[in-house]
Amino acid sequence: MSTGWEARTSGADGGPEPEALPELDVPPPGRQRRWTVLLRGLLLIPQFVVTAVLGFAAFFVTVAGWFAALFTGRMPAGLGGFLSDYLAYATRVTASAMLLVDRYPPFSFEARGYPVRVSLPPPGPLNRWAVLFRLVLMIPAVVVASLLQSGWFVLAWVFWLIALVLGRLPETVFGAVAAVARYRMRLMAYVMMLGSAYPKGLFGEDPGSRPVPVAATGTGAGGGAGPAAGVVSGPDPTKGAGAETGDGYGAADGYRAGAGAGVDGPSGTRPLVLGTGSKVLVVLFLLLGLLGGGASGTAGTTSDDAGAGPGTSFRAR
């Protein structure tokens, strides 16, 4: 029985395949109900509590996974399954809190049909040296995430007011906020050793670029080979965000996680192509975070990334 933890295959040129980054699928900006925008923070309080509890457990699972990966060079399937479940759950809450989607996130790891979806690369061998020094290696990315978080928080009330008046987020704001959410998700995946790719792509992809499929192969729910409603393999870039490909897109064959497989419609974030206005906003987040002392909260952000997760780190402080 295939476990999906074999070494990655070689690319077409005989060399190693390029490192695949975790991907975030969010629908393009659309209409949002004004009453849900008005009460978004209050409505999400139960989700913040659940995410905090899950994040507490995820911290200890990450520590256990670190020791296992250090000695075996792999993240155990069971631990990786829970962490990817948690990552997808927290990302859905984050997307709702940041007004990227209007639909309320479910209180479940199973999230078929939910418009926010996380795709992870297939689980494979981890470099033991990179695992050993993961806490040091992640510091630059944690600093960047801390600055982004602080900068976004400064402007969050402005975005909330815009969404309340217009009933939607403008494209420019949506792109910048989605870039922050995706970077945070990629950092979380790196911290929890759900992949070896370092967080990148803060300013999006080049215009005309095609999304790199993230094919996940391995164990389904329950540990055996088979489908799960989890982290999905990457879509055919020529189809919609929920389109199934011939290799089983929508059937999570790797880490199991409730990532909303089976969502129909185009993706507004894969590829994530940012206009000039969105890039300026991202830079503004960084500057505001720097001016606001975001770097001084690095230690707290590190704790969030290892445990509390993105779903709680974007709450009002």
C-alpha cells in the first residue's frame, strides 16, 4: 500500500523537481452582506476560541513532529495530517476575518464546498539540517510576517469601512490582503514542517504566469490510501479553482485536511497577480508595521506561528 512518503521524483530534465509552495485558493472579490461585515468580529469570536484551542494542541504536535523529523527525516503521517487540518481550518478563519470571503467558516475539518482552500505539496523527505535549524531559519520570515500583521491591523478598520459602504473589497485591497494571508499560510506550513519550501511570493506572481500544480499523493483519511476532504492536489491552471484534473484533483491523497475540496469557480489567488496599487499597499503594511514596532513582536509572532496560528493572530489586540 502506498503511503506517499517516498522520495520525490525527478523532473523532465532529469534534475530534481522544483520545490512546490503551498497554495491558497480564494474566489475573486465579490459582494458581501453588509450586516456580516458589520458584525464580522463578533460573529467570529467562537471561531477564534476554537482556533486558539486547536493552536495550543498544534504547538505540541509541531514539537513532536520536529523531533520525529530530526531523527527520521520525515514528518509522521498522523502528525502531518493533524497539522494540515489545523492549517486549513485556521486559514479559513483568517480569510473570513480579513474580509476575503463572506461565507462563515464551518466548525469542522471537513469543509467541502467552502470557497477557501489550501493546497500543500506532497509529503516527502526533509533535510535534517534544515529541521535542526528551523527555528533560526524562520526568523526573517517571521519578522516579515510580524510587520505585515501589524501594518494590516493599522489599516483594518479602513478596509472594514470600505467593505461596509461598498459591500465588497476593491480589487487593489483584495490583492494586498490576500498576499498577506497567503504569506502567513506559507510561513505556518514551513514552521510546522508541512513542506521544505521557504515562504516567498509576497508580491505575487508575474502577469501571465501559470499556477504550478501542487499534486499531493499519500494517505487519505484514516491513514490508508484514498480520498479525504483535505489538502487537495493542484488544479489544472486552465480550469476553474474547483475543477478536477485527471490525477484526482479534489481528492486529498497526501496530508488530510479540511481544505474545501470540490469548490467550483475561478480562483482569485492562483496565480496571485498584484497590480501596482496592491504592491504599494503591501509595502505600506511593512512600513506601518516597522513604524508601529512590529518587529518587537517577533517573539510573540513566533509563538503564534508554532501554535496559535493565523486564525488567531489577526484578532484585535
